[in-house]
Amino acid sequence: MFIDTHAHLYAEEFDQDREAMLQRAKASGLSHLFLPNIDRDSIEPMHRLCDAHPDWCFPMMGLHPCSVNASVEEELALCKKWLEQRKYVAIGEIGIDLYWDKTFFPEQQHAFRTQIQWAKEMGLPIVIHARDSFPEIFEIVDELNDERLKGIFHCFTGDENQAEHILNYGGFLLGIGGVVTFKSSNLPQVLKHVPLEKLVLETDAPYLAPVPHRGKRNEPSYLTAMASKLSEIYERPIKDIAQITSSNALRMFGLPLNLQA
């Protein structure tokens, strides 16, 4: 049994074959799919998909840093309204992204801080997007971290020191996706210093497809490629990779550990 902890399955890239894609995921052994929100436009399609598959697709609520702009307060208010109206498994996808545009960096910092506080108040994990922003992310998490804060550093591609910094927080896991299969990736070396018990698997579908699908649309059924790579790195059977990473995910999101084959 595998779990995809991060997949944008409501995206328009799946509009032509969404149900077939979900069936391929089920056939590949996936039992849970966790869907992070992006902004106001993704809320309705995400809810629709999760309502159609309530035992399989689980929604998060948050404002993605790339969607932060001058209307940040309005966007945050909408997220907060939804968090008060229905159940979510996490606050996400949140964080700081300085790769595309630094124009709204102060607003990104504000949104990140605000959503971390919500998570602590609501007892929910956070799912962090960090692109070209580890120092900026660490500055805020260093300040706000306490026993209530937990979550996942989504699409972790950092170095050994950054991994150590994250794990020293105590409540965080690393999300490992398709990048671990890339020939140029340093992740296999970094992960030799990270316990398997600190990892979860993710696809970030439809983005970042693993080898041998690199450059194509990603989907949850490809998660097995990441699991196979971890099996190689940790020299453990793939069933151990599935069992350990799935248990990690279910504990993080507060769901029952129903790991029957």
C-alpha cells in the first residue's frame, strides 16, 4: 500500500481522464491521495473531487506562495473561512517561493506566518513549499516552532545540512518525489543520512514526473518509481518502503493506520 501525500489531481491537466487516472492509481496500490490547495480557483474543483471520493482523496486548505499578491489579506480570509466550514487534513500548500518572483516577498512572509499560526491553533500539520527559500523559511519556522507545530517539507531537494535543520525541529518529515530518480539529483546521497522513518512519498502530480516518465504529465501511479529508488537507497524491500512511508503519512495527517494489503 502506497500513499501519495501531495498531488494536484483537480488540475485541468487531468480533465480528460481523471477517473481513469484514479483507477490506475488504485491498480498501482495507492490507498490515500492527499490534495493541497493552491488558491481560490482550486478550491471548488478540489472539493468536488474529494467529495466524489471521500475515502480516498483528502483535502488541505492554504494559500500557495506563488499565488500571494497585493490581495493577500482577502485571499487569507477566504482560506480561513473554509477552514471554519469543513474538515481538512492539513494547512497547505504554504511557504515561500523566491524562484519565480520576489515582488511580494513581504506578503509571502506574512501569509506563511499567519497560516502557521492557524495550524498551531487548529492542531493541523502544515505542508511547506520551499523553492530558493530555505534560509527565509528556516528564519520563520525557527521563530514559531513549538510542540504544536508539525508538517511536511514538500518536494525536499535540499542538502544534508538543510535536512538536519528540518529534522531537528522534531515534528517534520521530508516529502520525496520524482526528483530522487533524476540522474543529476543529490538526494540519494543526502538520504543516506536521513532515517526512512522521516520520509513520506509524493508525486506533486501533474508536475515533476519521475524517470522513466520525466518530462511527461505526472500521476499517482508513478509513485512506485520513487518507492523503487528508495528501496535501492536504503537497501530495503519495497514492501518496507511502502509500509514505513505510509505509516509516517497516516500518523502525520491523523488518520487510522489501516495498512492491510
